[in-house]
Amino acid sequence: MTKLYIPVLAGTTREQRKSIHAARLVAEIGASFADIETELIDPKDFNFPGDGNDPEGKDPRYSAITARADGFFIVTPEYNHAYPGSLKRMLDSELENYIHKPVAFAGASSGQWGGVRAIEALVNAVREMGLVATFTDMQFPKVQELFDENGTLLNEAYRKYTTSAWTELIWMAKVLKAGREHEPSKYHQ
């Protein structure tokens, strides 16, 4: 079986973002699985003009990533009880490439909830996009205390938690890929 491709989507373009440390950790742990290929997708590296799923609002590089992907791992900070607009804009640029693909979530916040509300808000949005959410969310509460200024993880327990989330995502990616490839659907021609 060929390796699954599951990119990690960083959730914000904010300059002072601490969630990028969590996103890098998630990508690092994902790369340790022999049966997947992953990379960190930073929205700062893409151009999403306008709004929505219109052809002029797409970045062809991101379109290629979503078309190739077998699933996604989104790492989002929580801003004002929700996820950032930059993440929504990136996700909105593609729709047909998401249908029947799994997505896992990791939330990060400076407070004690670890992005739970951002994840809860994302579930409804990604469901409408055709993605299938896993149930093993990751939280990085008080993210500023979990990583040092260089992004080094200070609490090794988070490696175990992240590995568990990856394990569920990989299982779902395998099952849904088999379904997309072998079960007729108007979405998978």
C-alpha cells in the first residue's frame, strides 16, 4: 500500500502565534509513522484573495495539496471563542477536494481550555465541507507554558496524546480512502 498523505494545517497567520509550535510538534509526530507522509502547511505561505470557493480565490498550490490529501490534521488557536478567519478562508477555498476525507483537530490557547471552543466551532464548518471529524481531539492549554521560546516541547506527555490522535486519524484515512476508491459515489468519479 502506498503511503497516505495527511498534511498538518496551521491555523493562523498571526505574527505572535504560539500555536505554530503545536503544529510543528503534530507534524513531527506524524512523520514518525511509517505508513504516512505529512508536511506542515502554513497559511502564511499561500495567497487566498477574495472570499469563498470561487476560482479566483484559490491558490493552485493549496488546491494540489487538498486534491492529493487522504486526510488533514488541523492545529488551530482559539481567538475569542472561535478559530481564526485565516483558517476559515484557507479551508473555504476548496470544497470538492475535502469530501469523505477525515480531519483531526488540535486546539491551542493561552488559557486552560486548550482551544476546545475553536474545535467545537470547526466541527460544524468542516462537516458542511464534506470532511469527517475524528473524535480524538488534542488540546494544548496554556500553550505558552508547554513550549519554550524556541518551540521545544516542555511536557513529553503531549507526544503520547498527539500519537493517539494520529492513530485514530490514520485509521479513518485508510477506511475512507478505501471507500472513496471502491464504493460508487457521485462525489468520486
